[in-house]
Amino acid sequence: MLAVHLENGAVTVRDVPLPPRPAGFALLRLLTAGICNTDLELQRGYYGFTGTPGHEFVAEVIEADTYALVGKRVAGEINLACAHCEWCRRGLGRHCPTRTVLGIVNHPGAFAEFLTLPERNLHVLPDHLASDRAVFLEPLAAACEILDQCAIPPHERIAVLGDGKLGLLIALVLNAHGYPVRQYGRHAEKLAISARAGVETELIAGPLPTAAYEWVVDATGNPEGLRAAAAMTRPRGTVILKSTVHGLVPFDTAPIIVNELTLVGSRCGRMEEALPLIDHELIHVEQMISARYPLSRAPEAFAHAAQRGVLKVLLEP
């Protein structure tokens, strides 16, 4: 089977054996997968990654212990947890200390013709849900994680800093939940996607507002994002960190301490929260697809995805 391989910054496509299917796992045939910023950071050296990346996917179940799953279209939770430790018992398998992570930590990812995941990680998709929309479930769940973590009062104004793929999804999710959102970005064509859903947008052309919001989300994917977000936050406000950046980020902690800000790290979320939203009339995910490539042209797809202004690039068998 064909599989994408990352090593020392190079993207190649290899012919590799079909993955074995352990007990409790399903063998999945890829239908479509999305390249996200984390995949691009892995290419740049994040986690010292070598192997097959990819964690946003829709696939068909080919083999499973549970026969009723065979033939179903599924998306999947990316964390492979032990299911027995304290964190797993609390429903926080995303933080299981022995977890592996699809396409990121010690488990081959979805940029391959076939992949495996535990059956308990799978979510069967309704027939009416197009794969082009369903492939956004994993990043949409990451956007939903903010509301799982933070008790943001109703009608509280929220600033979203950044207009990339995740920034747009965050703005759309918060807007769909009724929050007044103002999104700041540098690309008019990207901001137009959230603006069409009713989000207030601002094209950054000068200094950002200072101490203007109780809640600010940094989704810039930029080392400077935390500094900018902290400056926008009022004393005793909260900065939610959504950027994954390779390498150390130099930062002056004095404004955090002096203004008594709360920093909330936020990663992937529960797909159960994303599934009811994927069909929401205000969640315009299909407008975020910039290009499609076959797996065999993965090097071109990665190069395209890394270009300025590009949103979601899909890989398909």
C-alpha cells in the first residue's frame, strides 16, 4: 500500500506492507484526509517525528472484531489511551501518560491507503454527512475543547487572534454557540469565511487593541501570538493557547504576572462535541478546502499546504 513518510523534513511516498490489525482494532481504508498545521510542524521537526503523519481523516472499516462496524464510514479519536489509568477513568484519555497518538506519537498516521485504530476510538458517520465535511471533525473537536475547558459567561465578548484553519473553526464554533466574536487576521479572503457566518472580523493593519477583552484565543500558529494575545487581554482575563509551534518561544512573563492573567493550554477535544456541529448552518467548513491531491503526490500537497494563504489541503487515495 502507499503511505506518506516524513523524515528530516523530507516528504516521500513509499510502498509499505498492510498494517497488522491487533485484537480490538479496526482496519480502515482511507477515503480522505486533511493536512493540518501540526503535520507541517512535524515536517519542520516538531517531536523529532519520523514516520507516517496524518490525524484528520474519514475512512471505511474493512475489518473489525465488531462485525456491525464493517463497511461503515468513520472518523476517529486520535489518542490511543490505555483505558485503565487514573486519567482514562476520568474520561481524559487524551492525557493518558502511556498514550500513543495517530500520526504524531508512535502510531502510524492516516496519510496511507490503510490504517488501524482501536474500535473504541471510532465514530460512525451518518449517511447524509459528506466526507468533505466529516474530515473536519477532528479540528472542529479541537475548537470545541475551548468550551469544555473554560466556563465562559454567556454573551461574553471573545477575541480570536489568527485566521488560519483552526482560528476560523474556533471563531465559527464560538459564534454558533452565541458568543460575540471578533476575529483578527491578515488575510481578507480567510476572514470572509467567518464573516459570512456573522463573525465580526478585522484585517490587521496596525496595532492591536490593548487590554480590550476578558477572553482572547491565540490561534496564530506564530511565536509572537502569545505576546500579542496577552497584550489584548484585560487584567485577570484569560488567554487560551491554541498554537502549536516547533521550538522554544521567548516570552516576557512580566505582563502575565503583573496583570494576573490566566493561561489555558488547549489541545484536541472530544468528537462527541463536534458531531452535532458539523452540519450547523453557521459552520462553513467546505469553504475552507483549498486543494485536493492523491497520496502519490503528497510532496506537492505538503508544499501547497505550506504556502501563505492556503487553508485545508486534502489527500485522497
